Amino acid sequence: MNTGELAQPARMTSSQGLVYERRGNGGRPVVLLHGWCLSGRLWTYEQADLAASFDVITPDLPGFGRSDGLAGPFVYERYVSDIQDLLAEADLHDAVLVGFAFGAAVAMGVAARDASRLRGLVLVGTPSAAHFPADRMVASMRRDWPQFARRSAEVICKKPQSDATLQWLGNMFGSTPLPVAMETAALLGIFEPLPLAPRVHVPTLFVHGAEDHIAPLSIAEDCVAQCPQARLEAVDDCGHLVPFDQRERFRAALHGFLSES
């Protein structure tokens, strides 16, 4: 394999205007869905790691990253439909959706609505409205969005990160247009995963930081109890952003699931 081909992913745009990258060797599709106010760049390390064995598709969800020019409304059903459309348009079959936080919520919705193109889900830091103070967050964003964005980069990690990494994450948050950030925060303020869990009928791995103070571990535990084919990987000494706090542990869990599914 020519590893040089992996360094330059193909940048593509769906018929819905969704910007995404595609790289890899044409193996089983793995679709990486980022979190709230982030972008596909969140998965930089996973893209490089997975591309040797899989067809890696990394979209910027509507309103975020390079898809920030898309018009609203930014409602839950729209995100689910856009990912379903992307799976169909790219002719992906037996795909594994890997979602962090907001992306996990979208992935659950896709599987609950129509899992015909899916092999499985990996849901990281699954959110719940019961633990998401949307009104207070929107008020803080209105007061000082750049400061809120910088602080967001800090609180999603438990373990120390380099100044460069925190700035990189903060820039992702801050590049989101404020109206989009507020509208999608309100979306998370009403999203509950538990009603969806019994409708997810594909193998599902919940990966959750044991010390996640943004989305407590109990969210994933409750979902696993209701999801027919689910199991939980609780990651010790880890906060919300598992792929950064415990990179090797997350990588091992992800590869293990992909090899089994």
C-alpha cells in the first residue's frame, strides 16, 4: 500500500451540501461524527490510524467546520436525515458509525430510524438533556462566545493537554457561528438517548469516561440496559473527551469492536 495516498484525503460535498473527507483502502466504511461545535478535525488521529484498513468518512455536520455555510434549521431530524442521505449517496454498506457526544446522538437516531446500511455503532460520551444545562450555556455564550469556546476546550478533558491542543480545540469551538451554537445547544437541551436505545438493533459499543462530569457514566449504563445488542466500555481516569484523555485505551476499544463486528 502506498501510505502517501493516506496523507491527502479526498474532500467531497454531498448533494445536501455536507462537506466530508474520505480516505483509506476501500475496506469496510467507518463514519466518524464529531461533537457539538467541533468538526471532522476532531478525528485527525483516528483518520490516520484507521485509513490503513478501512474506508474512513469524516463529515463536518451542518453548521460546523467546513459545512458552516449551510442554512438552518439545525434540528435533530435534519442531522439524522443528512447522515442517512450521505450513507445512501456514497453507497455505503455495513458501515460503523462512530460518534462523540452530539455525534453519538446523531448516530443513535440514524440506527433507530433505519439501520439497513449499518454494521454497528460506537457511541462516545453519549449526552442527555437531563445533564445538559442548555439555558445557562446559551446565556453564557451570549455574554462572551470566545471565552465560552476556550473554556469548553478545557472542560471536556480531564487529563492535561498541551497548550497547542487546547488552542486547537478552542479554535474549533470558536469557529462555529454563534447562532448555530445556540440553536444546537437548545437541541441538546431536549435530546434524551434512553427512548432511542430499545430501537437500536445493531451491535453497539458505548465508550464513556468514568469521570465524565459533562455526561455522567450513568447515561451509558442506562442505555446499555435498554439497547438489545450493546455493551459498555467504562474508561477509568477519563473525562468527556475519551479519544484525547485516554487515546490508547480508546483506540484499542475501537479496533476491538471493528474486528468483532
